[in-house]
Amino acid sequence: MSNQINLHPESPWIELQSTQEDWNQADAGLLESMLTQLHIIRAFEESVLELAGEGLVHGPAHSSIGQEGGAVGSIISLTAADQVNGSHRGHHQFLAKALTYLRPNGIKLDQDFGADIQEVLQRTLAEILGLAQGFCKGRGGSMHLQWIEAGALGTNAIVGGGAPMAAGAAWAHRHAKTDAIAITYFGDGAVNIGSVLETMNLAAAWKLPICFFIENNRYAVSTSVEEATAETRLSSRGSAFNIPSWKVDGMDPLAVHLTMQQALQHMRDGKGPTIVEADVYRFFHQNGPYPGSAFGYRSKEEEQQWKGRDPISMLENQMQARGLLNEDQIKQLRAQCQNVMAQAVAELTEPADKGKRRIRPELWPSEDFVDVGIRGDLAELKGCDTLEEIGCTQTLVKSKFIDAVANVMNRRMETDDSIVVMGEDIHRLKGGTNGATKGLKERFPERTLGTPISENAFMGLGGGIAVDGRFKPVVEFMYPDFMWVAADQVFNQIGKARHMFGGQSDVPLVLRTKIAMGTGYGSQHSMDPAGIFVTNPGWRIVAASTPFDYIGLMNFALTCKDPVLMIEHVDLYGKSGQVPEGQLDYQIPFGQAAVRREGQALTILTYLSMVDHSLEAVAQTGVDAEVIDLRFLDRASLDWETIEASIRKTNNVLIVEQGNQGTSYGGWLADELQRRCFDWLDQPIQRVHGTEGAPSISKVLERAAAARTEEVVDGLHRVMRDKGEAI
């Protein structure tokens, strides 16, 4: 008979319930402040629903009415340095953090709220209405509320999308040797999201001071928690990651507060993350001013039962029992909250026809603001030293490309303590899989982070570090194809962050990755990501074809306050080129392409390893082509001046890339050039690219799928034939 041993989780899992003794001993000022915050938030949400019912909220209005107790109870004792983020249903969290920031010593029942609270309520409402005076200048709306100064990192429309970003803030707190913490709020639906679970694992492994706060309101839109998971006690997830977890009644603000005190102590002591599951209930549907029962997925009886447990009523009753509150004070508080909201609404609306209201027209953002803030203004580049290989007067020495990659990162981490490098296996194998991070772990152990295989988590963590602003992350994707695993963080979060939150948030992050066509790694390890990134907003893209340029472009990327994708190619790693002796501090002049060969017959536009293939093809055919190494690939950074000057001269264009047709960078570039340069073109823009399918493992099929010198030769033949000058 086999032995059976009952196993137990290493971390505690606790359900905390408040007692009457807790209520009797609770600080009167704490209860007073919690009640005031609850009433303010309730009045705010009622105003939002009223405006939504009038059709004045463009887009969703995810009300938090009923759930306020969890937010207020967990936030009221936070410091200004502590940070929170949340989900699409995040008005209550945002306001609780803002109010606690403005009144760290609490809000009294018998005093005027003050102009600053009035302003915050109006600006928050303005944001939900999409108006220029909102915290995100009208771009965020109901689902994207950010006030960095107050510690509100930003609410998030992607379910679970904010968890990795909050982990980045937590990492920054710990590395800066503070006791500040981060709380990421999400609902029962997000508990089953990969990014949340990945982040729990990473946070536990690295002992990050982050609280995963689960607002279990029992429904992800209309799908019940029982339908979504077999384990409905959602805090149980902590046991899998060795994270201490608490379950608490979220309708009891004091119980939540007491729970958070324990969680905060654990995190501030440097012991790592926590999980708090608060059972709450949204009184209304997922969106808008109607109850869930109106849509058939909840009963009226269930809704009434939960409304009978309103956190405001519970707090009022307990305070009255202690003689801390009377009915007149309740009425006065309620009236004051309604009055401040009425004033906020009056400032933002005006009477319209037939007794209706409308948004004051002058408060809308200008249409000219639509694309402002996608990227920064690059003021950070002012005064930077620049250098070009052509015309360089410094002593040049031979260097392998991969050595230039490792050397410039060593230099930057040596001179800039804010740089942190992370990725899979970068701390092992003598510098990762190719030697790109050689020497970093030995020299900078606390800033060279080998990550779990969880791209969504560590990419988002890097994004959170970037938005925090104290450190600059360099994230490595071992292969570009892995971006699809982390697509939410790459495109929805990091790429959109600056613009989405009003153009106010720097996002200084570098993403390194390498194209591996020709290595036999097949369909899921070989793609060129340029075409995907160039068609998504917010990213700058650079690609170096020489060691000299790599140093200069990486220094640009590490100076830039926008997210920058640095694309590399394994074919270049083993090649050698000239670099300035002892000089690792220069930049390539921003937005300048390099003319690798001047010519008159046609313009070749290319990048990375295809620069050499293009030059080889020109040499083989004898075509007098001008070969331009683009270097800066994104729309805002591309050297349009050099490109257009060349096209005006040659009147013919061949775009050369190695990757497959479907995700082509050249397809986007050709479209842009057709509109910019149509009058100068003697024929349609021609292109060289790979096949429709991704590269296969077979050596023969892999070669057939990717473009190299032979394909460029064919492209040159096509262009010259259509010019009437066959070669």
C-alpha cells in the first residue's frame, strides 16, 4: 500500500471578519473619513449614471455603486507614494486614491470639502465625458483615468491588463529601497486571465510589494463566477504561487481596512506580494443605469438582498450606534455631496432644447489634438553628441557586431544607474543565447534580471517601470514572434500609454529582439516584426546594419523617452565592421538614413541584413542603384527628406526586406510613398520580400520563404525591364 501524505500550502490563506469589538475600537476619525469618501463616490457615480441616461456619456459608464466599500477600505490608509491601478470599473478606486492623496489626515463631516476636492471631482467627471479639462484631456474617458501625482497609475479597459504594469511600479519601489507598495484592482473575470496569473508568479518569485486586489462581484458582464471557474474562492489562487491571501466581505469597509493593514505590513516588510479577495456587488448592470435583472442574468431578489448590505448603510449604522453620527449629519453629508456634484455638472453642461442638457461646446477638445502626444517631442536629445561612420575623423577599429551590442549596453549601465535589463536567459549562457548581454550579470547583478518564460508579465512589468519614471527598462524578446504572446502589453498598454492618458506620460522603454531567418528555428521564431510595429501607434523603430550604427542607435534608444523597438538580425552578429576606438557614447543623428551607395537608375530602400544583400545584388548586376539604409523605420522618425530627394532623382523605387509578405514593412512604406511621391514615379513601386508563408524548418523551404541576394537581383531586373532598360 502506497503512502499518502497530505500537502499544505506554504502561505496562509485567511478569511477575515470584523467583530463588534473591532467596530467599537475603530478610530472615530477613520470611520468618519471612510463614510465621507463613500458618500462622495456614491454621489459622483449617481451623477455619471444620470448623465449616461441622458445620452451625454459617449461610450460606457461602468458604475461602481455598491462596490465602494472595497476601494475606500483598502486605499484610505495608503501614502502618497503608494500607487494603484485598476480595471474598466475603476471610478471608485481612482477617487478613493485622489481623496486620500488630498486629505491624508482624513475628511471631516462638519467641514467644507474645499476647492481642491471640487476640482478633482469636476476634472474626473470631465474626463468621463471626454472633455479637455479631464485628467487625460478627454482621451481616457470612463475606462482610462490617470493622475500620476496622486498615485493613480491608470485604469484599464483590457481585463487584467493593468496587473503587469502595477508590478513594474512595485519593482521600482523595491529597487529604490522604499517601503511604498502598489495595488492592482481587477474583478472575478480577470482572475482567469493569463497576464494576471503570470504576474502573480513573477511578483512572488521576485518578492515584489504588490497587492492583487480581487473585487469579486460575481459576474463578468453576465457570466457568473460559478460558470467561469470550478474554484469560486478566488483568493485560493495565491496558494499556487506561495502568496499570502485574504478573503473578506467587501461590503464591510472596516473589515477591508483591517485586512489591508495586515497585507500592507507584509508588503512593507519586504516579504513580497499579497492577494485580497473582497466579495462585493455592483448594484447596476455592467454598463449604464439599469439593474442586471433587466437583462435576465440576475434576479431582483438577489439584487435586493445585496442592496440590503450597502456599505454606506453598514458604516452609518455602526457610527450611529457609537454616537458618532446622527440622522441630521447623514442628511447634511448627503446634501453636500450632491451639491458639489451638481456644481460640477453645471460647470460642464448647459440647458438645451426641450428641457434637456448638453455638453458646453467650448469644453470639447480641439480636433487638432487628435494625434498630439502619440510620441514625445524628443527634447531629451538636445545637446547629445552625434557621429556618423562616413566622415568620422576618430580612429576606427574592427569589431564584431555582437560585441558592439554587448559593449554599448555595458557602457550605458556603467554610466546610468537607472537602466535595468530583463529577459529570458539573459543572465546565463555567457550573455543570453547569442552573447548580447555578456558581462551584465557579473557587473550589475541587481539590474540584470533573468525572467520566467512569461512575456506578457515581464513586458508589462517593464512598461510599469517605464511609466514610473525612476528607471529605464531594456526588455529582450528572445525572438520577435513572442510579441504575440505579449501583444496586449506591447500594443494596448505600452504603445498607447502616452497618447491614451493625454500625452502626459513618458514611456522610456527599449525592446530588443532578433530576426532569426536562416537558423532553422521555423515558423514561430523567425519573423520580421517591423511591419507589425509600424502600423501600431506609439513605437519608434530602429534597425542597425553595422556595429557603428548599432552603438549610435542604442544610445539614441536609451536616451529617448518613447518606447523604442531595436530590431537585430542573427546574420549580422558574426560580421565585423568599424567602430570608433574607445568611443561608446555617441548617437546616430535622429531620423537620418544612410546612403550606402549613390546612384541614378533607381532607389533601393532597405534595412538590417538586406543592406548587404542589396549591395551585393547591385554589384552583380551593374545597375546604378542608390542604396539607402533606412535605420529609423517608424512613421515619425523615418528620413522622408533623404528618401524623397533620391526618388526625385531616380524616379524608380525598389523596397527590399527579407520577411514574409503578409506582415510586410514594405507594404506600409509603399503605400506611404505612393501618396507622397506619386508625381515623381515613372512606374509603380516594386518590392522584394519573402513568401506569404512563414519560414519552415526544412532548409530548402526556409530558404525559399526568405529574400536574399538572389531575390534582390530579380527585383532589379523587374525595375529595369519596366524602365525599358533590361539588363
